[in-house]
Amino acid sequence: MCVVIQTITSTELCDRQPPLIQMILPLLFLLASLLQQYGSEAESSHVSKFHTPSVKEQNGVQDSNQEKIITVSGEGMVHSPAFPHRYPRNTELVWRLVAPNNMRIQLTFDQRFGLEDPEDGICKYDFVELEDLTEKSILGRWCGSQSAPASLTSKGSQIRIRFMSDEYFPSEPGFSIRYSPLPVSVSEPEVPAVIPPSQQGVEELSEAVAGLDSVEEVMKFLEPERWQLDMEELYKPTWHVLGKSFQHNKKVRGGADLNLLREEVRLYSCTPRNFSVSLREELKRTDAIFWPSCLLVKRCGGNCACCSHRCFDCQCVPARVTKKYHEVLLLKHRSGVKGLQKSMTDVLLEHHEECACECKDDWD
């Protein structure tokens, strides 16, 4: 038995259908074609996807797996998706701006700026970050509603712009940065620049740091454009074992019927008192800078007028001494490396727990 299979074209199928179906079928074919075309365009323009390598776009834009490479031959702009509206969540975008070797890149932020707020003053979640690839240094990281710099100029011919958003709390309007090439003669005048803190001498830098009121101010003074990153690195957990402040309980003193007047003399004469000490002098560390530069310690102070009638030189001296650890910020110059080493360290300081009057020279 032979089976004959006949192929029916869409035209023949329409001819065999009632008039109403004949009108609907062409519309369905057209709608399916439009949906397929729209889906392919949407996938190719998705904000968090990049094309495969070796794809050369217009205006000097070339994509790679990790970043979008933009040749800076004129003015252009990069911005968060949907700027100035709410950007999408869970997005990472990276642009690398490349100018000719005899050019620098000038960046200008749009005044409309807003990303997810920082945590403890540090941009951890949604942020835009600029990196100078020639200097291999972070120019800055910004988030929240803080004011971005009006303009920045690269020190070399390449800059990387990185935008990150996590899965929570997208904000608006996002960010927009306009870029343009700048001749070296314009961006690098011959007027000598102010010596940065990392190149200042220990004494000069120590004096400047001592006048600052917080760790944040210290970091801003040392690295104005990346102080938030330094703060994040400073308190990042490490395998370094930090010392602890050992507290010693005072001994219980017996004798409930002490003479009140005698007790007042004891309390206000030779006693442990708060003294401020310079860490560099106390530790004999002239090669380092500490912040805070001074700490309070307990040291014996007061007079010993009632020490002894026969004593010519009666001095208030420590009768019990303990040592306690204090955690401070340490700044040091690194040999052969640009910038300062910043770390949290423990310093061991002497505390006087008890004091006594001691006769140093008798009349006899």
C-alpha cells in the first residue's frame, strides 16, 4: 500500500479555511515575525551582557568578554542603564577608555548623581569607580547622593570605569560621565604641584596628621580620592592576631574604719592620674607616625609633703605597674614603593596602678 504525503502551503491552507480564519492567519504570521525580531534586539541590547570579542562597533567602540573598550577620539558619554531613571539590579558594567599616547582623558560628571547609599560611609554595594590604568591606582569610588567631582583628568592615556549594583535597593538617577581627549600640554602644566602626603618627611607628616580629628579625616588627607577604599581595607578581617587590653582589678583594701582626713590626703596627693603621652616619644619610634599621636595612660603624680619629716627629697613613685595594649593606626613610608603603608597595630604602654611616696635622700 502506498501512502501519498502532500505538502500544503500556507496559501493553500488559507484557501481551504472559512473567510474569518483566512483573515486571522496572516495577522498571526506577522505578529510571530515581529515578536521574534523584537526578542533578538532586546537580547543584544541588554545592559548587563557583552558581545563576543572581535566585534567592532561604530565610534571606536569594541567589546570584550570583560569590558567594553572605547577609543577616545572625540567627546562621548558612558552612563548607568536607563539614566536618569532607576538603574537595574544585579548589574556589572566595565568600560575602558583608551586615548592616543599623547593625549589624556578628561572626565566630567553629570550633576544628576544618585546610587544606593553607603554603609558606614563606605561604598560597598552600588557604586561607580574610576581607575587610572597607567598609574594602576583608584581615582575614586562614589555612591549615594554624595557630590561626585566636577571633573577629573587621567595621568595616562587609559581609564577604566566600573559600575556595580547588587540585588537590593536600586536608586535613581544613576550616573553619567562625559569624556573627551585632552592634549598633554594642557593637562600637565609645568607649575610644580603641591607635595602629596606620601612624599612628605616623617616630621612634617606627623605634625599634619596630629591635627586631624578622626580616622576618616586622616584617610582623606592621605588619599583624598580613595579614602573610602582605604577605610574598607583598614578594617578588613585578616589573619593578623591583634593584642587585647588586659584589665587588672584593683585589690580589695581592708580596714573599714580608715581615718577620713588621712584618706583624702592619700587620694589627692600621690596617686595614679591621667597623663597624655606621645607615642613616638614613648615608643622611641621616630620612623613611624601614629594616630592618635597621643594616648592617655595612668602615671603617678602629686606631691609627698607628708612623706617624712626627716626626708629631704620625697618623691611620688609607682608601687605597681602594668602594661596594656592599645590599638592605633600606624603610618609608615615603604621603601621603593609609592604611597604610605596603613595598618592597625597594637602598642604596649606602661600604666601605674598604685603609687607611693619614697624618700630619696635623708637628712642623716
